[in-house]
Amino acid sequence: MKKAISALYYVLFGLYILLPVGTLVSYCFGYTFSLFNYTVLSALTAVLSLSAVICVNKIKTVKRKADEVLLVLLSPLSLLNWIFYLVKGDDSVPVVLFMAISFVCAVIITVKSTDRTTIKIICLTITVILILPIVFSSFIWLLFDFGATNIVKTVPTQSGDYYAEVVDVDQGALGGNTVVNVCEDKEIDALLFSIKKAKQRVYNGEWGEHENMQIYWKNEHCLVINSEEYIVK
């Protein structure tokens, strides 16, 4: 039973670090990292977190050092995961709720799984320092409309290996702009996530400019926007 509970903790640990670590490592190599479905994975994380809270009562104290270190890290990692969900753009009510549930569960797991006062103090200190700005940010994102980003046109190269996307960025009262990104039409799909080459921004113009924009590919590495050539590497 204890081995099964320990395995549950490690699975939960993996879900907490999947998005932060995947995003940071992919960024270092010039790629982007995305979860296949943010709502589903946040819900799964919340369910497993609740299950871990129920199971933690079956082992009053953690015997293995590795397990103890892991449990100490659960609370800050759950907060870090919450931040990355917001940064990646999924700030819907269900996702924020699932992230909040996961965080509360992580704190409970850490506090109830060890008798060491020092560990409990560290956990609660980190919680107090970090939770307020995250909750405030979540509230702001949910309450206010920060505009919308819409891909209004895609223009592929002759080979189809790359395409340019014209994006209308509407920032509400702040105005907006029109940007053009060049993307590679290839990605690595895994069970829970996908990885693809990072977009290359080649143009940033005025808001609404996309309505009259003339855009086409001269060749595989030269994009023409309003009669001006942009070399794509």
C-alpha cells in the first residue's frame, strides 16, 4: 500500500513540473511547449491531488528521505504550476479553480505527511509569500478583459514546410496591432503535450492593417509584406 501511495506522489510531482519544466527546456532550445488540453490536465491534477490527501492519512510519517524531499516541494511546485498555466494563456474559471484545489491539497499533504516542525514552517512560509500575488493575478485575469488575439490569415510556402500567420491583436481600450509570424508546419506530439519550433516574428504593424495587407512568399526564405521583403532564417 505504501509503495502505491508513494507512486501516486511521484505521478503528482510529475504533473506539477510538466508544464514549467517543459516550457523552460523547450524555450532554451528555441521551441514552444504546449499541453494537449489545459482544462483536462488541470482537472486530472486536482483529482489526483485530492486522492493524495485521502491517502496521506494511511501513512502518518514519511520514512524515505526521497519521499520527504518530494513532499516538501509539492506546495511551491503547485504554485509554480499555477503561474505557468496563467502565463500560457489558459485563465478560464475551471482551470483557475482546479489549480487552487491542487495547491490547497499540496499544502495539506506536506503538513500531514511529516512530523518535522521545520518542514511545516518552511511550507507555510512559502505559501504565505507566494499565494497572495498568484490569487490576485488570477482574480485580475478573470475579472478584466485584456483583449483578444485572432489569426486572420495563413499563407503557406510552396513546399508547405512553413507558413506565415497574420495575427490581429485587439487590446481593447489600449488599441492593438497587426503582427506576422512565420511558423514551421511540423510538431512533435506526445501523449500529454506537443513541441514545435518557436514562431519567428517578422512584422509588427498598426491595428487593423491586416484588412489591406498584401502578403505572399517570394521563395522558401523570403516573405513579401506590402512590397517589402523579409528574409526568414
